[in-house]
Amino acid sequence: MEKFNLIQALMEHHPYDDSEALAVREILRFLNDNMENAFERTNESGHITGSALVVDNKGNILLNHHKKANIWIQFGGHCDHETDVRKVALRETMEETGFAASQLRFLTKSFVDCAVYDIPANRTKGESAHKHYDINFLIMTNSHVFVKSPESTELRWCTPAEALKLVAGDAACTRMINKSIEFFEAQKQNKKLNEYKSTFAFM
């Protein structure tokens, strides 16, 4: 797999709304100012993280109820020395779902969404308040059999409507789910168009 070029991907990305447009600019600025340690937890101001919204072939969504954060979110985590954020998203998805790499595939060549999260200070870990510059991918699985990791209290397959209710209040995750809905709607329309063209050609 060719290494994912994050800066190029950000430059070519078409933001969904003003909030994501702001996130793109903020992440590019962060990368420009922190090229030596942008992907490291040692950067106390913040770091790049990789995440993925996991779906099945019908557009159903697998959500993660994060134990420490106590919220429903997508899968993801720290880069920890890995500068290819695409690999990070895949690694974190495998670790948090139990799916094998052979059961997962990216649905788009680039990332689907990005966001900037304010992370509060954690005295237990000795961490000051910082930011997560999160890069999100859309990943499909061919299995519904997951294994919950210690980081989660629950994993749940949901319809898109159910998923939107669970993540209500998280603007970035809501946007990601809406993009997934639109992706599958576009796939349906393309299929219908191709079927029409095939029928017309046959006639």
C-alpha cells in the first residue's frame, strides 16, 4: 500500500461545512509548525490521530461506547510513531473490534472527514490539556462478529438513524455518519444508472 500523504490529502479535501473547513486549516497549520513531532504524544500541544467509521455493505454502522470518555464514537487512537495515518486507522480498528485485516477494506482512497478535538487535562496520566487533530476514514467489514476491547464498554451495530441518535451532540461524528449515508445513497444511484444503461444497450 502506497504511503498516505496527509498534507496532500488535506490540500485536496473538499470540506463538508464551515466547521470542517476550519479543521482543515487548523490541521495544516499544526503540521507546518510541528513536522518533527506532529504524530507523537510527546507533543504536549496536540497530535495527529487516526480514526475510522466502520460500516457493513448495507450502510449499517458499528459504534464504540468508549469506556473513559463515556460516549459513543467511531474507532481510533494515537499514531505512536506511525506517520501514515491510514495505517493508524486500520490498526486501531483491528485492535478495537477484533476484525482481521482481511475482513476490512477502505471505501475511499483518501480520508472522509477531519476534526479537531479539545482533550481535557488528565492528572492520572500527567497530561495537560491538548488537541487531537483527527483524520477519519470510512472502512467496510464483511463480518458482524466483533470482539470488544478493554477500551470499550460496548460495541453496537446500528442503522444510520440509530447511530445519529447515539452520537447526538458530537458534531464531527454526526457529520461523519451523514457522509456515510450520502456515500451509500450515491452508490445506490450509480447502481441504478448502470442498470439502466445496461438495459438500454441491450434493447
